[in-house]
Amino acid sequence: MKIITVLVCAALLACSASPPSTTPSRTAGASSAAPGAIARVYFWRAKPGKLAEYNRYVRDIAAPIDEEARRRGAFISVTTYVARDTTLPWTHMRVFVLRDSAQLAGLSAALATAGAAMEPDSVKRRQQSEYSATLRDAVSNGVMDILR
């Protein structure tokens, strides 16, 4: 039941994270037709004592990679939410708003390409990945339609 509550909250937050639509209202079934139709949501839990350090990692390492991927057309926007409620199973929720299923299908590859563009040295990229694993654990992720 708790995971359902978390997913419902994530869906609501994903809708609020997207820019206001200038397109006419549509049903959920037409999710791939308009800008900002899909959200890929990742839930992470900072390891004990690592919340501030993980916040810095997201801000200083992940966000520039995300911005490069966004600039290249990988997604519309990304917003990171940090939970105030310590009883939730996650501390960070990252919501990527996507135009359509094509952007969704290419998101992981686009982020990897942007990461390589930002840090061409594969050894340093591997070290960044290993470092991030010391800061957080994956909780879950999902794809949601944005209801307009």
C-alpha cells in the first residue's frame, strides 16, 4: 500500500513539474501526441549520513550531464525532488519529462552520450559511477503518462 501511495505522489509531482501546456486538453490515451506527455521517474535513497554529499553529487556532477543531454534533445526537462519526510523509502525523486515514446526509448543512451561528452575519459566516468554507488541506492523507477 505504501508503494502505491509513493507512486501516486510521484505522478502528481511529475504533473506539477512540467511546464504549462498550450495545447488543448486531451485524454490520457493520447499521451504521445503532445509535448511533455511522458515522465520517467527515478527514486533513490541516499545512504545513511550521505544526504548532503549526494545532493552535491546531483548538483555538481549529474545536473551538468542532464543539461547537456537536454540541450541535445534527450528530454524536455528534469526536476529533482528531495523528500522532507524521512519515513518515505526514497530521499530523491528525479522526474524527466519527455515529449514522446521515442525520447523515452533513447533516454538512457542519450544520458550516457552526454556523460561521455562532459567527461571523455572513460576511467574518470567509471570512477564517478563507482562514487555515486557509495552515496545512494536505487529504490524504484517507472514511466508515467502526464495527465493534462
